Amino acid sequence: MTIRTANDVTGAVLAVMAQTPDPRLREIMDSLIRHLHGFVREVRLTEPEFREATALLNRMGQLTTDTHNEFVLMAGSLGVSALVCLQNNTDAETDTTSQNLLGPFWRMHSPRVENGGSLLRSPTPGDAMFVGIRVVDGQGRPVPGAEVDIWHCTPQGLYENQDETQADFNLRGKFTTDGDGRIAFSSVKPAGYPIPMDTVVGRMLAAQNRHPYRPAHIHALVFKDGYKTLITQIYADDDPRLETDVQFGVTETLIGRFQRHEGAHPDHPGDAGPWYSLDHTLVMTPGQAVLPRPPIK
Amino acid sequence: MTIRTANDVTGAVLAVMAQTPDPRLREIMDSLIRHLHGFVREVRLTEPEFREATALLNRMGQLTTDTHNEFVLMAGSLGVSALVCLQNNTDAETDTTSQNLLGPFWRMHSPRVENGGSLLRSPTPGDAMFVGIRVVDGQGRPVPGAEVDIWHCTPQGLYENQDETQADFNLRGKFTTDGDGRIAFSSVKPAGYPIPMDTVVGRMLAAQNRHPYRPAHIHALVFKDGYKTLITQIYADDDPRLETDVQFGVTETLIGRFQRHEGAHPDHPGDAGPWYSLDHTLVMTPGQAVLPRPPIK
């Protein structure tokens, strides 16, 4: 059709989208056009704003490297990653999920640790943390023999691959759940940390008066045949930014109840304390066990 | 607020957007979130589709160079550029506009040509074309003394800066309207041409069974103090792809009525013909005269 006025454009584009042979791509493109054009119309996007928008989108792709994914960071900062995670994983019975974002710091081939072992591979100052995690199914039955990959940052907010002072794979380890579905380890309590601010996302956060912090958390990736691979984070309930996570990643189910203990831990009489303990439950659902690929650029 | 289920995410994000101090940015972000989340919810975007989408967006930015703008090409291919142009330029009285897309091939400092002169700066095979353009205001009164920058491609679909066989600035020229608002020039009739297909846009077009062609057109940029700078294209009415422009750029107002004449033009008895003539009217509206910047990357 020939376009006469602005009112004709969306109909003309939708008519073209309707010719897409693949039904899923057709569905996606139809919805994308209606929402994208709806946005452009609703805000009456100006020509200078359109030029600025395309320049920012190009810049975002150009900021992406092997170690930084600007579009994933933006998707998190606009709540899209959280929405995609939740709408694909919510358990119908409980209306909740143990699933959460993978994040950019997962590494393959984390070293094996025995249950009860430590994640410290080089001296790492900080408050000691003793963690017990129980993996269960939707009926609360233990999931034994599951592989649980754990990783987190230091009390300074740095993962080992961001920090030359830490040994390779410090604060990372791979466990196997026992007959009761449990793993246990000791480490130091992680802190929240800011996402990179020298980015388009950083400019947006500054313009919105938003802080760039993620609340403190422990990552877990749980793998067992017959279950959907569980990618999750356990958030520290004493973090002051728990309700303002820049990535909208915190859900109620994922808040870990850290108990603070004053003084030295009985097994570590040399430490002044305080120390923390955490007992947390993760729920797996039946499904296909797939290991994540390293992040796509 | 702490998020419990997928239903909570959009409200939590909108509450953050509402704190944006700048009112225009606040309006844009609010609308963007509602439409972006609305799209993600409506199609129930899956986790693999989300990863693929962010990878494609990153790739688009990385394809953008000094001479190629992938996000602008995509915006055109989804009708967004046409929508932005039309909603910012439609004249209330006529419900139409002479404005159209600038495109990526405009160059500053096009050489001056006298009215009636030729755009050929090196031998350029093709059917001769004699063009008269009249520039008027909304009341049909001539706009004299306006600067009119003209550029177009060869019958092979190549602009001079894409084609080593053409002289610098071939098929480009800058004119000044006479007392009756007119300019005139001769050239060779341009052809339609495909947009670059080794791109993300190209993959999308292939998946949608869409041809990559723009219909044949002549670009014009008209500048005069007191008028909104007129950026436009005049489309050849005999192009078979007039109603399927891959960039959704053709509006009824912008279709040029080319007349075909068999045999030699009286002034060029050596040519076998045919030759073409075109008389076209462009309408300027009062406003601020600004020259476009070179395309933003």
C-alpha cells in the first residue's frame, strides 16, 4: 500500500510482517511493531530524539566486548531480564521460582570442593560466612547428587577475575548434594557492588538519580539430569539496597536469611568476629538439564 | 518494592522511572517500559530468544561504521523512520508533507550548478532525464532564492562515493530557485537499488521473504531562512517496487510523475532515447532553517 499520512505507516508495516513464513518470528515481529510504533506515537518522538536514540543504540553495541555486554546490562537495568526470567520459570503451584539471572561472572570448570570445605584459595579478609543450602523438588523432597556451582565476590565487591590480588577461582567451587540434598561451605560474606558506570547504562542511571549497586549475593548454578538447570542468586537480607537493586533481580523467594553472630566462631577462635550463618532452600523443577553457554556477545 | 512474581516487575520498574527528574526523559522512559515490557509479556519471550535478541542488538552496533548505520537501516526497515518523519512534519491543512528521509548518501559541499545545467561530471550511460522542480509555500506561493541540494544514483543504483568509475560529486549539484521558485537540471534517470544484505537487517529481510530494494528516487535538500529545512525524496512512479519500498519511505505526495518520450531529445539528437521529463512541486513550511549534520554513528 502507498502511505499517505502517519496514520498509514503502522498498518503498512504490519501487512509486511504478516507475510513472515515462520509463525513464531511472525508473532514476534507483529507484536514488536505494534509496541515499537506505539511507543514512538505515544511520546511523539522528535527527529533529534530519534537520531540520538539510534546513536545510543549503536554505541551500546560498540561498548560490548568479551567481558562486557552492554545490552544485557541495559536489559537488566530496565527490568527486562527479571521479567523474562520470571515469566519463563514461575512455578504454577507456588507462584514463585528459585530461578534468577546468571550474570556475567560465571566461569566454567570451577574446582570441586568437598561438602563443608572453604571457597578461599588465597587470603581474603572479611567476616566469615558458613552456608548450608538444601536442594529440593516442588514437593519438598531432597534432590541428592546434584552438582552445585557456587561463586561470589569479596567484601570489596570484586570477583577473582576482576582482581589481581585474588588467586585463580577464589570464592568459587563446585559441590555435590548429599543424600538429603544438602551442600555446605565456608567463605567470607560478599558485599554489594556497582555495575560499570562508564557506559550508556551509567549515563541513564545518572540521569535518573539511580544508584548503580546490586545488593550482596551468592550465585548458584544447580545441575541434575531430569531437572531444569537452576540458575539463581541468594541475596543478603541485611543489604541496605535490597529493595533498590539496579538490575531488579531480587525476588522475595531469593532473599537469604543471614544470621549474625558476635565474637569468634568456635572452629576459628583466632578470628575476632562477627561471623554469619545462612541456611537456604532452593527448589528445582522437572525439565531438561542444560548447562549455560558462556554469555553471547 | 520487593518483587514476588512476574506481575510485580513492570510496576517496580515504572516506580523507579517515575523518579527521573527531567520531565521529557521521564515521559519517554515511562512509555518505553510499558511498551517494552508489554512486548516481552505479549509474546512470552523465552530465555533463548532473549539471549538471541541481545546478541543481535550488540551485533548491530558493531556493524555500524563511518559509512554504515545499522540501527538507522533497521529503523527504516521497520517503518520507524517513516513514522518519525511523518508525525513530525505533517501539515495540518493538507494532512500531507513534502518531508522524507535524508538517507546515508548526502554529502556536504556539493558543487554549484546553474539552473538548466547537467549533473554529469563523468560519462554516465543511461536514459536522459530533464527535471523541473518548483518550490512553494503552503499557500502555493513561490519560494525564490532557496538553495536546493540534489543527489541521486546511476541507472546501476550506485552513488558516486560507492563507485570508483564515477567522478567526484557525479550526479550531485546545488541550485538556487529563481523568482518563480524553480530549478531545472538534466541528468540520467536513476534506478532502485538494494540496501546492504550482509547485515542483521539483511538476515531479517531474508527470513521475511522481503526484497531489499528501494524504488528509484531523487534526493533534495532545500534550505532557506524562515522555512523548516526540507529534506525529501522524489520517487519514480514507474518503479515496480513503489509500493514495497523496503524502507517504507514512499508517500503519495512524493511520487514524481515521470513522462517517457520515445526517440531522441531535440537538444541531444545523437541519443537514441527514450528520455524522461519530470515536473514536480515541493512544499516548504515556515520554521527554523537548519542544515543537517552528517549522520550520527
